[in-house]
Amino acid sequence: MPTAKKRTRTYDPARTRAAVLAQFGNVREAVATLTPEQLALPTRLGDWTVRELVAHIGGALSAIGRFLDRPEPGKQDAAVLDWPFATAVNADAIGASAHVLTERNPDLVGYLGAIERDFTERLAAHPGTRLMDTTAGAMPLADYLVTRAAELCVHTDDLNAAVPGLDIPYDRQALAAATRLLADALAVKAPGGSTEVRIPPYAVVQCVEGPRHTRGTPPNVVETDPLTWLRLATGRTSWQNAVGEAKVRASGERADLGGLLPIMS
């Protein structure tokens, strides 16, 4: 698993908190409109139905409360960029948890509303520097909130894909944080400066070993939109399909990122 030895980007804790709350609110409002038939629809996430996906989204945010209930770790041993690489290790536990949460919470709207209230109250009582013992390691609350923005944006896309006509909006700051986190994770996975990956308007990163670009137009350029990037980074779409559908523009001999994706699953 690649290790992020240092933090390469900073996030405004207050803006991240507001973004997570806004995106969770977007999801909660959309779920309130879903019929039992829509909640029973399949998703692109294995055997999960829409109902199980919604239960998982709630659990992803309520994890903050569970971590805050644990004793505070003595020191930090993980950073925000460690999280994308830790998700695969916890995949089985995540799947089992979604099924349990679904059974325990038949009233999904009430379930999400209670989580939203608890989230707001707990964050008001804790500074962003408070260390938490998360599944990716001990990291500050402010860092973990960035991962929640990514989780919410990725699963918002999953919900929109699963339910015809559903069009849950994205909070701009949440989508920006998700895009930047997963772009930076690519740079950790494939360090170097030969290829420039552009995801306007949110992120530009240098990656892949080879001659470092310093001036003028880079010889190797990849450009795509934020949602396509999230899908590529999480395996929701393949590099070949994205390029074939003109969702990705790639030029240069080191611009093929197919062997580096997905970053997380």
C-alpha cells in the first residue's frame, strides 16, 4: 500500500465541515422522495440495493461519532492520503455492515436525520485537531472529514446511476475536496513529474516517473471532468471506456493511466 509521507495539500476545516453537511443534506432530501420500489433497485455495488447503499452512506458519516467515542490516540500515524489505499482492506467489513444497518434502520429518512443531527452536535464540540482512531489509522478529525466528502460524492454518483431520473446535486466544495484527494492519491501511487493530470476546475497534479516537465506545454497530458475522475479512481468506469467515450483526453507516450487505476475500490 502506498504511504503518504507528508501532506501535500491543505483543506479549510470549516469549509470541509460545511461541505460534508451540505452534501449529506442533499442525499437525505433525495432519499425522502424515493418509493419502496426505487429503494429495492439494484446498484453497481455488488449485491447492494439502493436501500443498502443509503444505509451505508449513513454509516459512513456516523463513523465519526464512533471514532470520537474511542479514547484519543497518543499520536498521529496516518494522513488523509492514506485513506484511499486503506478502503480495499476493509471491503468485507464494509459490506457486512451495510446489510446490518439496513436491517436495523427500516426508516431511512429518520435514520439519516438522526445522523445529521448527531454530526452537527458532535462537530460543534470538537476541534479539527482532535485525533481519532479510524480504520485508516490515527488522524485528525479535519483530515477524516475530507474523506467523508469523497465518500459522499462517490456514493451520490452511485445513487444517481441506480435510480432513473434521480439527480442529486453536488455541493461544490465537497466535489472539489473529493477530486483533489483522489488526484493527490494518484500522485502518491505513481510519483514523478512526466505526466500532468488536469481535472478542471479543481485539481492539477504531476505524476508518473520520467522526464520532469518544467516549461511550456507538458508532453504528457490527461484531462477529464470531476465526476469521470471519481469514477475512474474508484473503478466505476474503466480507462478504456472513458477514453473511448471521449470522457478523457490523453496525449503523450506516458499519458495512459489504465495500469494505475482504480486507486481505490
